[in-house]
Amino acid sequence: MLRLCLSALLSHWRRHPLQGISILTGLWLATALWTGVQALNDQARADYARANALLAGAAQTQLVARQGERFAQSAYVQLRRAGWPVSPVLEGRLRFAGREPVSVRLLGIEPLSLPADSSVAGQSTQGFDLLHFLTPPGQAWVAPDTLQRLGLKPGDQPTSADGQRLPPLAVQAQLAPGVMIVDIGQAQRLLQAPEQLSRLLLPNDFARTLPALPDNLRTQLQLQPAADNDDLQHLTESFHLNLSALGLLAFLVGLFIVHAAIGLALEQRRGLLRTLRACGVSLRALIGALALELGLFALIAGLAGVLSGYLLASLLLGDVAASLRGLYGAQVAGHLSLSPQWWLAGLGISLLGAALAGLNSLLRSAQLPLLALAQAQAWRQAQALWLRRQSALAIVLLLIAAACWRWGDSLPSAFALLASLLPAAALVLPALLDAALALLSRLCSTPLSQWFIADSRQQLPALALALMALLLALAASVGVGSMTEGFRQTFLGWLDQRLSAELYITPRDTRQGLAMRRWLDEQPGVEAVLPQWRLELRLQGLPVQLQGMLDHDSYRQHWPLLEQQPDAWASLASGKGLMLSEQLARRLKLHLGERLALPTTPPSPALPVVALYADYGNPRGQLLLNDELLRRLWPGATLSSLNVRLPAEHVPALKAQLQSRYRLDSTRLVDQGTLKRWSVEVFERTFAATAALNSLTLSVAGVALFISLLTLGQSRLGQLAPLWALGVTRRQLAWLSLGQTLMLAGLTVLLAMPLGILLAWCLVAVVNVQAFGWRLPLHVFPMQLAHLALLGLFTSLLAAAWPLWQLARRQPADLLRQFADER
Amino acid sequence: MLTIQNLYKSFPTAQGPLPVLRGVDLQLPPATSLALMGESGSGKSTLLHLIAGLEQPDQGSILIDGQPLHSRSETERARWRRENIGLVFQQYNLISSLDTASNLSFQARLANRHDRTWSTYLAERLCLAPLLQRFPEQLSGGQQQRLAIGRALAARPALVLADEPTGSLDETSSEIVLELFLQLVHEAGSSLLMVTHSTHLATRLNRRLQLHLGRLLPGDA
């Protein structure tokens, strides 16, 4: 029975192939966009996990320097002699010059002392090829992706930007991208950090006994539990959440197509369903056959969607990897390697999408009196009920959104706000359009204009889902566009102010930095040398950069402050106050004037927060202190950079002198223009993937509208034929239909504009604050709005073009068929 | 005066052209009525469609007051149709998005010939006055057919073309509706060309013609 029933149901698609294509297209697009985004996220997360698991196993707990980033190797020797099973690690960045300078994270290990059950780069220490790794010339392990990025091949011995020759490169497939592992002796040579270590690994079982450090080491080292180690995962979470949100939006927009097509198919097949029931097919068998049919669609579209999602992710991965590198310093492979689970999840999401989109129709098939005659109006009446239910649901969602805005204080609550607001707006759209049309109908006096509005209202239920999709896609474009453009303007203005020095130098170490500073002070033309002392530590469990600032007019003039107390700069200079980046202040929940105790040994008095400043693009919190105070409290702070003020015409000569005197490559010696260009490039690439996903979502909405109009076109002849018979020409009918589409799309576009601005406000004032810690001013760009409004109308025009062209070319016989007796 | 001369029409099929009308000649003076009868497929509806300018003939001509109809452009034919023709179909073909009042006056207003008094009179005569705010699907079959008749007559067209106007109604309702229809056509001063299968109904009209295999049989049917 099921087979017969299914074959009868499937015969519908032979007569209405367009509806079948609509369902397949909707599911295909929804699956492709969702799985594509998930592929990007999965790849990035897998790479973070690989980066975190570089030294995995029992040795997760570690000893790190209390002050500064490194400590003396003698501490390691002392602890080993005292019976501590510690293993040393030295970490740093190794730069390679070239047309596009590349830097890798260099990790020096001592494999002999690693705990027996630990693994390095996914390989158990038991299986190490120690002979080649330890004996000269040694080995440098890299991932295939890193090797490709460096443009090298296994066995090559490249030279770093500092002129240090590396041991032969060997590929380790399990290694995270952007990482290189060498023996610790090699690392100390390559990083020019002789007798220096970054951390000491401890087996967890040993760490659990909480042994006391020798007295002389207590001021130098501190125990850091393993859980504190996944900063990258935390920092990038908001980025991936953003991508997921866009993917989900596109997925929903795709499902709108499926829902509309399945709903129409149900209406058209009501007669068939009635006949099947009359012939003795049970309701259970009928629903089973309908579900099976839907599953078949989901499988076909799911396979195509997963393949397309893979292709889409491959196309976007370059931009996403560049964004993650630029924003967070996170290394993500340039190619996809996805697990079988991802492929299965893709098919699963297609089945879930089909179930979500078709559930309503299946329920209606089970509940509606199938023996009632199918009438266009019956559907409208059912839709009127749905309109009321949708409006009620929209109100509930709006209340949830308001609650999230009022009481929410986290990233999930910020996204819950968006996840409630957007569907609420979409659900309330048909009711708003209906009300607007009702209002317009009062202004109409001619018969055609009355018909124009009345018929538009009649079309509304069939087009509502496509218009909702258009509303969401356009609002997302407006919202994300306004946010991006506002961010661009704010960021560029901030960059112009902040990058006031003409030359930025990154010395290899503090000693070289101090030598450079002395030399630069003696150079003619140099107006000021501003050293940047830096220290990384944890405040309330958060990674924080401490920066020591020299008291100089340049900062007072060019360092933009968001909020400040009177004489903020004077307080900073005298060591009586500190300044916080906006994101750090939010994370620590500190306001202007409140005090912050710094983790010094011995404890020092808490300092008041005298100013808050913007620090866009920095995922870590930053804290400014007077440089002398910083060095007094943390003598291990490093001189991370020197900012040089001098007349622009002196820059090339000084640059050349610095290059020859200190052998500085282009990554360590950057002029203002180049630095700005790099920053802007990072900014642009950061939003490239977002912009691409936005455009795709708008295209999907266009497809939804196109399919709805095309499907509707088939059933609208019955409405248009009487008008033709009454003396309205086919061309007039086509123009009127175009006008109706454009009017509905235009009203939707009009509603999408304020929704988009509201979305932009949510992004800059709620989501960004929770995700990144900074709040941007809301900018509205009228030209951008006009551009997007025209784009929305153009998309609608494109979607309407083919169905209208078909209508205009309709043979009179098609219209006459509407008057035939046999209907 | 409607004059049809040597009218031919065929439709393309997979097996080649299918002739439907094979040389039809007909005259219908003003303010007269004519019943067109014939078996299914004899070409009755096609002839009606050709007279309404909804289709183009293969050969022959249709003259309206001596002017050829089909040499006009589609726009001109549409204009002629809305100003001079009232169409009544068996399936009513009402505009479902407009209420009864708007449907009733639609064509008249389209042709700028809306006469409020005449429309009100039609609504009353057709028993539609209490139903003016209702939508077509809220009316019974008989009410919908009366509305279709009202719409066709609201502009006082020169010629009313009716294709089985009571085909969907039972015999009693058919009688009542036809009686009313003929009275109103007469009051409007229109000519009527009505396609019907019913010999009984056809006898109520001035003339009757039989269409057989695309040709009019000689003499009154």
C-alpha cells in the first residue's frame, strides 16, 4: 500500500516539476550554507585543538614566570636536582622575511625529560625518532600546511629573518598549522634566548600533590593549571558564533523556500489525498508516505548541499584563516580536512531542515478535513488563522528579545536577543503588510487600483514566506553593513590618531631595544623615541597585556580616550593611576575611578582607573601604566617596541641606517603608512567572509521570491483571466503584476531598513560589547541604505522577471482555458 | 450590428491542425437575442471567444457596425471589449479578491461608464443588495451567477456574450436566473448571443442556431 501511495504522491512532481525543484533548491541552499559555515568552524576549532594539544598527555600543568614571559634555565636545573619531573619548553615567534613575511610559533622541547605518557604533535613520545631530532643537524617539525605557506619542502634548511639557519624541516602531519617544533637547544639559538625558558611542564599526578617550590624560586615561578590554557578557543568563540549566526540565518531563509513549496504542494494535492483516503489508504499510511517522500527530497538535496557546502567553505577558508590570523594570531590550515561526522551531520541537517519545513504541512494533512473541497479561499482562511498565531508568536519573541536586552549580560543572551528579534520581525511582517495594504486600499478609487491592492492582499499568504526571507536577508545586510561601515570609519579614525609615530621598531630583545634607544636618541632629526614596555599576565583569570608608557605629549595628543578623569595623563605619568582598554574594563567590570589591585610581589596598593580607551582589534585586554612603575614592579618586563617620532622626510634614511646597523627585516621595522595598510588589509579580510555570506543570504532570499512567484504564477491565471476578458490587455496585466511584486517587495524593503538599523544597533551596542568588549557608536549611512534598498528591489525585479515574462507571453489559449467548463 | 463572414478557426494538435470552425456566417441585429446550440466540441465557445476578440480567426472576418474587429491591435480589441461586450461564463469567473459591490461595478468603471443608479437597480433586481460587502466565495452558486450577470450588464454593453450562463445551476434556479437575465438584457438595450445545451432555454430567445462540426446548420434550430 505504501508503495502505491508513494507512487501516486510522486506523480504530482511530474506535473509540477517546479515545486519539486523549489523544495530541492531550498534544502540544497540551506544545507550548503549551513554546512559550509560549520566546515569553517570545525576546521578552525580542530586546528585550535591541535595547537592546544601540542604537548598533550599527563604533562598539562606547568610552571611559568611570575614576571615577564621567560625565566632562567637555572631554575629548571635546580628543580630537576631536587627531584621534580619537570620538562623545559621555550616558546617564541620566529620570523621569515619575504615578499609576504611569515612568522611561526617556535616551540623548543626536551624530549628526553618529557613524561612517558605525553605526546607531541599527536605522536607519543615513545615513538620519537630521537636520533634524527636530537643529533646534529637535528630536525624542525612542521605541518604540511606551514611548509606550503613558507614555500619550502622537507629537508630544506631555511634562514630566519634574524639570520639564523634552521635544522632540516621534517613534516609531521598531526602538527597544528603555523607551529614549528625543535629541540630546546636549537630553539634557544633560533630565538636568541640562551639559557632562557618559557615554562616547565609537570605531570598532573605530580602537580596534584601540590609540592612547595624552593624558596628562591617562589618569587620567580608560579603554577598554572591546564584549564587556563585554552585562550584561543575562548578568544575566537565570538568570531565563530558570528559565523554560525550568519549560517543559521541563511539556513532559515533556505527553509522558507521549502516550507512555501511544501505548503503549496499540499494545497494542490488535497484532491489526490482525498481520493487516496477514499480508496482505503489509512491516514497513517498516507502520512508515512508523505514523510518518506520528504525524506527522499532531504537525502537528494542533502548530498548536493554537503558537497556545495564543502566547496563554499574551501572558497571562504582563505579569508576566514586570514581574519583569524589577523585578529587573534590563530593559525588555521589553508585547506579543509573534515571528519566523516561532518558529512553525516550535513545530511542530518538536511533531514532536520526538511522535517522542520514540512512538519506544518504534515500536521495539516493529518488534521484538515480532507473530504472538504479544495478552495483557494479555504487556504486563505487557514492562513488568516496562521496570521493571528504568527503575530501572537511574534509578540512572545519580542518580549523575549526585550528581556534579553534588559537583563542579558553575556554573549549567548546577546545572540538570544538577535535570535528572538529577527524571527519576530519576520513573523509580524505579513500582518504589517496586510495592514499597510488595507490602508492603501482606502486611497484607491479606480477599479484597477482597487483590484491591484485587493489582489495583492490575496497573494500575500503565498508570498509571505519569500517576503520574510527577503526581509531577514536585507535587514541582515543593512545591519551588518552599517556595523561594518561604522566600524570601518571608527577604526580608521582611531588608527589615524593612534598611529602617530613615523617609525615602529620591534627589537629582538630588551637589550637590543635599549641599545637602539640610546643610538636613536643621538640621531639628528629624531624628535622622540617612545619605548613600549610590555608584560603579559593574568588578571582574574584573564590574559592581560600590561604596557608601560613614557610620559610624552605625543600620547596626550594622539591616544584617544573614551572616558577620563581630570588630569588623567598626569596621574598615569606620576604612577598614581592606570588606564584600561574598554574591553578589559568591561571584562573586569571596572568603571572610571574604581581601583584595581595588580598581582605584584610583594603586593602593591590598588591604583585608580583614570581613563578608558578604545583598543579595537585587540582580542586581549590591555592596561597602561607609567613605564618606570611597570619596570619597578616587574623587572622582567620586555621592551617590545620603539615608536620613533621624526619628520617624514627623514624616515627613509633612518630606516636604511637601522636596517644596516641592526640587521632588521621588514617585519621588525615598519613605517606608519605600511602599518596602516596592513591594519586596513586585516580589517577588510576580516569582513570579507561576512560580506560573502550576506550576499549569499540575499541571493537565497531572491531565489525564494523567484520560486514563490513562479509557483504562484501557475495558479494566478484564474485570477488574471477574468480581467483580460473584461478588457485589460495582457501587457497591462504583466505590468500590474510587476507593480504588485515591486509594491510588496518595496514595502518589505521599507520595513527592512528600520529593522536593519535596529539590528546594527544590537550588533554594535549589545553583541560587539559582549563578544569583543568594545562598543561602537551607531552610524547610519543613507547612501548605503539607498544602495541596499535598490539592491533589494533589484533582487525582487530579477526574481519577478521570468514569471512576468512568461505571463506577458501567455498565449490567449492558456487564459481561455480558465473559462473552459472542465475545470 | 454584428456580422460574421466565412469564419474559420483551427487549433494546433500533435496530429496536425484541428478545425473547429469551418466557414461560419452570421448576423445579429441590435437588441436581439440569439441562442447558439450544438453538441460538445462543435465550436460554440470558440465562436464566442472570437466575437469577444479573445482569439484571432484563421480566416474570415467579424464586423462590428461594419468595422472589422480582428484587424485591430490587442489594445484596441481590449478597449472594444471593455466598452461594448459583457461576458458571462458558466464558471462565473468573478474576481475573488474584490467584494460583490466592486465586482458588480468593475467593468463599468473600467470603461468609464459607471452609472450608480443602474448598478443599484441591478443589485436590487438580482437580489444582491444585502450581499454587497461579501466576497464571491461567500456567495452561493446562484448568487455568484447573478453577480456575473450584473457585472456583464453594468456597463450597458452593446452585446452580451453568455457561455452556458446557467450550466452550473439546477433547473429551477436556471429558469429564474435566465428570466431575470433576459429581462435585464432587454432593459439594458443589449443584444445577446447565448451558448446553451438546453433547447428549453433556447426557446426563450428570439432566434436559435445549431452549430454542427464547425458549421451553422441552415434555418432555425
